[in-house]
Amino acid sequence: MAIAVDDQNFDEIVVKSGKPVMVDFWAEWCGPCRMIAPIVEEISKEYADRAVVAKCDVDNSPGVAAKYGIRNIPTVLFFKDGKVADKQVGAVPKNNFLTKLNALL
């Protein structure tokens, strides 16, 4: 299960993680976000021991969304060592996410 992150716990869970982190920035009203949600959940289960997979609702976490320049959703950011290492904007096939995440492992 993907971890819910917000303005309060983002740094603790994402930035300070010792593992690569994949963060899905989404919103309830976003159709493409709902399309990739099952993919994000699958990846969170498959990579549970190797990476952190998180979801950040941009409506509830405007501070984090602004800090990372999230203008379009879904946007998935990939973090390594606390810094953004890669980015994917829009609904794409699972393999696109896996390619970017595997590059950080």
C-alpha cells in the first residue's frame, strides 16, 4: 500500500528515506490520476522491500506541491538521497514508472 504523505510528514518519509522514493502527486477529481492509481499500488507492493512508494494529494498539501513545482497531475517524482532524480508527468504505462524507479535502485 502506498504511503500517504502531506505537508507535515513529507520530509520525514520522502526526503529522509534511505531508499529510493516514488511519489505520485494526485487529486481526487483527476481522471488520469485515478487511471494510474492501481499501477502505483501494484508498484508499492512489488517494491515494498526496495523502495518507498507514496501518494500526495495536491489539494491537501499545497506546500509540497508548490515546493516541487507541481503544475500538472498526475506527476510522479522519483527521489534518491533526498533529491528529485527523475520525473514523469501524465498517465503512462506501468513500464515507464518501473524504468525510472529501477534506475535508482
